[in-house]
Amino acid sequence: MLLPAEKNLRAVLARFAAARIDHDALPTPDTSRMLQDSSYTLCVMTGTHTIKDALRAADAMLEQYRADRSGITQADEALAA
């Protein structure tokens, strides 16, 4: 599976969080639709079928991005030495 760009994943996570908060505060058809849309997008981006699994997968992807950045920094430091 191809990993989504980190900025795209973070944008969808932010959209999901905002939709979840809006819908919990004052449920309307619009907030429900926004929540469903962002949930679906997050599931597609992470290759999962439930929002619970999508959030877990997104966390793992973000951790991988962090580890990749950390690895690049260590390699760069080794080359500079």
C-alpha cells in the first residue's frame, strides 16, 4: 500500500477531529455528513474499514514518518563527521 503524504494525512485527521467535535457539540445533517466524509477519507487513506482501525493506522503512519525523519537526521550527522 502506498503511504499518503504526511501533510495530507494530517489534514484529514484535523478535518475528522473538527467534524467529530462539531457533531458531538450540535449534531445536524451537515455535521453528520462532514463526519461521514472525513471518516470515509481516512479509512481509504489508511486502507482500513473502520474509523477505529483508521485512527490506529494513521498513528502508526505518523510514527513511521517521525522515524524516517529521525533516520535521515542521524545519517546526515554521520556524513558530516
